[in-house]
Amino acid sequence: MKYIVNKHPTAIRWFHWINFPLLAIMIWSGLLIYWAYDPYAIKLFGHTFFKFFPEWFYQKYHIKRRLAEGMAFHFVFMWLFAINGLLYVLYTAISGEWRYLLPKKSSWREAWLVLLHDLHLRKTAPPQNKYNAAQRIAYTAVIVMGAGSLITGLAIYKPAQLYWLVWLCGGYKTARLIHFTLTILYCLFFVIHIVQVLLAGWQNFISMVRGFEVTDASTAKIIVKRDNEDGNA
């Protein structure tokens, strides 16, 4: 007999799927802004050893400097991105969902074991509840990254009006570098997240769409028990 086990509340699913296109637009428009002026490279003694987007990249893909277009999209969608993120944080705090997301004291050690298991260097995965230790750390880190992107983005957007924010970020150039670094981390998170979803299987993916998972009796009991323990922690 199959059982239905609720996994993700409606609000969490909405925040998740709304954030996906918003973040994609933010990264795309951010690249348009960066391509208009791309200063970051690894140089030594006047020689450039690495550049994120070398000149041949612009020539091969006919990249145009679309600064105005990038800024227009970026500064509009950043408010939607910020509002969605703020509502998500408020919801997790009020609903108690934060109990499933925040890392525990043992999360760092267990996350290492999760990594070894994913790399097939360890046979068994450490016990987990709704989310494993690596997911707890990653999802919490993304929230912190989102706050960092908003703060540094505002510092870059209005450096004169928000001079105190620029000062907190260590200056305009530092704020821009942090903002750029966070974008790279978003891309890495996205790639790893997709790989993890593929490894977890179809049931895990579809549960984020419909909110529940169809499983057998024994697995359902384990899931419910773990979620109850996590919620009471």
C-alpha cells in the first residue's frame, strides 16, 4: 500500500519557484552590466594569467556592451528578488520551518560525511531528517548570500546616497567585488543543487512541485518520525 507524506508547505514551494526565474534574471542582467566593464583578472608582473571573460569570448559570441539594458532589468527585478527573499525568511521564522533549515552543532561534521557518501567514498549516508546536514548549511548560506547581495547591490546602486553602506562594505570597489563573488557562488550553488536533485531522484523533485511524496508504509513512518523529531528540536 502506498502512503502520501507531506514534505513541503505551499508557501515554501511558491517562494522556491518564484525565486528561480528571479535569480536567473538577476544573474543575466548582472552579466550585461559586468560585460560593459570587466576589470577582474589574475595578473602578475603586468601579465594577465586569467580573465573571467577574455577578449576572444566577446568576439566569438558577439557580446555587445548592453549596460543600460542590464541596469534597467537588474534594478527592477532586484526589488522582486529582495521582497521574495524577505517574505521567505519571515515565513520560515513565523511558521517554525527554520527548525528544519538552520544547521546544528553536528551539521559541519555530518556534512563532511554527506560529501564522502555523494562521492562514493563512504557506503552509508549519515542519518537525516527533512534535510541533511549539507543541505542545512547550503540553504542557510544562500539566505546569507542573498542578504549580502542586497547590501552590496544597494551600495553599488546608490554609493553617494548610501555612503555609510559603502563604508560598511569596505568601499565601492570592495562592494562590487563581493557582489561579483556572490554571483559566482550562486552559479556554483545552482549547478550543485541540480546535480543533487538528479541524484535524489524523481520523487524528491516532484515533491517540491506538488508538496508531498508517495511512498510505502515503512518509509512513510521513518519520514514522519524524523520530521517530528526535527520539528521538536
